[in-house]
Amino acid sequence: MYAIIKASGKQYKVEPGKKFELDRVSSEPGEVIDLTEVLFYSNEGQSTIGDPTISGACVKAEVVEHFRGPKLIVFKMKRRKRSRVKKGHRQEMTRLKVTEIVLG
């Protein structure tokens, strides 16, 4: 059993018991949140496709932790101009654990 959901502008394939990461969610660790934008659901060969989402379906997920992603380096240089800029960025992320997928 799995579902494809839309969260933070991206699509994720989720299964009960699996963990996945997405952009920071404003919930505390230990809380259970509902992700209601379910685009696709499949269970033992039977599938349901949303138009664009499946009405009444939601994925319940528990917030495991908040963390920061890997550091990305941005380096800009203009040749012969003595212009160099080096910047770093670390994205704020949240790790979720899927507890169950509810249909209808």
C-alpha cells in the first residue's frame, strides 16, 4: 500500500511506517499532522487516481524531528573584474514518519 502526496510544492511517494523529509513544517516533534493532498493511492493492484486530488483521503504522519539539510555552496565570479562572492545555504527541514493512510 502506498500513496503519492503533494506537500510543500513537491510530490512524495509514502508508505505506512516509512520516513521522509520535506521543508520545515510548523508543528512540534511528536505531533500528528494530516496531509490532505493525496494525488494517487494504490493497494494490492487496485489504484485510485485523484482529479486532481482524492476527496476525503488523507495521510497521517508524526513529526519525528526538525533539522537542517546539507550545506550548499553558491560561488559567483566575474572574470577580469576582481568580483567574487561565496555564499552558503542550509535548508530547514522536517522528518516525518507515516502512521497511516486513510481513504474516504
